[in-house]
Amino acid sequence: MSQDKKFGPSPEQILYANILNKGMLIGLGVLLVTFSLYVFGIMDPYIPFDKLTISWSQPVSDYLHELNIPTGWAWLGMLGYGDFINFIGIAFLAGVSIICYLAIIPTLLKSGDKIYAVIAILEVIVLTAAATGIFGSGGH
């Protein structure tokens, strides 16, 4: 075995992991704060606590329709409610991978890994397109 071979994670893997770790910590912090705002009644919920469990046995489509809850990214317009502000942390955590891929693209290009850079760019495009809901998934 050649002594030239370096074992261990590449600089891109370390960068990705570091950003992912920081993003996870930020997202967890946001989730803790927003959930606290909701559960301690600092922000009023859209669905009162006493009505929350009544609809749990229904199919999701019926639940959403009966309670007049919008789908897709419409939750952004409902951030004034304690039960919707929690979505900020969830959306952030879902997008951390996109941030990680964007961060490693320059490093990949600088090191001459053009194929991996193209794959990372494609990952960003696919993940972003999926998040927007253009594939018919509703953005979630």
C-alpha cells in the first residue's frame, strides 16, 4: 500500500459535516424556542388545545379541510400562530443540506473535482425544486 494515500475524510466532507452540525444546533434551538412559545401559551394557537385531538382520527385531507388549514408554503402566512411558528425550525432543518451542498461547491471546483461539483449543483437544484413543490408534492 502506498504511503501517498491519505485516509480519512476529505476537506469537503469536513466542511459539509461542520455546517450540518451547526445547522442542526441552530435548527434545534429554533425548534425549542418556537415550541416553548406554543406550549406555554405565549402565542395563541390556530387550533385551540381543546379541539386539537378531536380531528386526529381523520384522514389528513379531511383534517386540513375541516380546520381550514392551508397546505404547501401557505404556513408562512400563519406564523402569528403558536402552532405554525414551529414550522420555521422544521423548514430550516430541511434546508440545511442545501446550504451544505452550496458551501462545498467552491471547494470541489478549486480541487478540480468537477464531476462532484456538478453532482452537488444538481443536488441543490433537485432539493430546491422539491421544496418549492413544483413536482406536485406540495413542498412538503
